[in-house]
Amino acid sequence: MVAELFLRVKNVEFLILLRNKNKKWYTSLLAKKADITYPHAIQLVKKLEERGLVKTYKEGRTRYVELTELGEEVALALENAYRQLKRLGG
């Protein structure tokens, strides 16, 4: 896959999932949909939050994840690049 030459595909897919505002995303759901392990998802959320791309908040016992404004811009750019690369070779 051409995209794998340039991107960490699972991480990009993880971030792109957050663009769907119709869902309230929590880490285990993101891990399942992006096909990554839960520990990897936890680390990824932490790194993305440290860089200002996502924010987390807690409702009851569940911690939700959503994109910040900067995260939305980055996710959109990555999604566009990912689509272009997939057209080049799957």
C-alpha cells in the first residue's frame, strides 16, 4: 500500500475517525474501529492531547475524546492525503 510508505496508517485512521461528530468517541471504541490495541490507543490519545490535537473529558465513568480546532485541521489534511495515496496504489 502506497499510503504505508508515507503514513502510519492506523494512527491516521484513528485521527480521521474523530472527524465523525455523530458519535461520542471513547478510547476503547476508537481502538476497535482503528484496529489497534487498547494500550496503543491510550498512548496515542495521550500524545495527541499533549500536542493539542485532541481533548478529553469525563462523563460519569467514561472518558471521551474529541478533536480540537487544530486537530480538526490536521485530521482533514491527513484524510485528504490518505485518500490521494490510496488512489495511487491501494
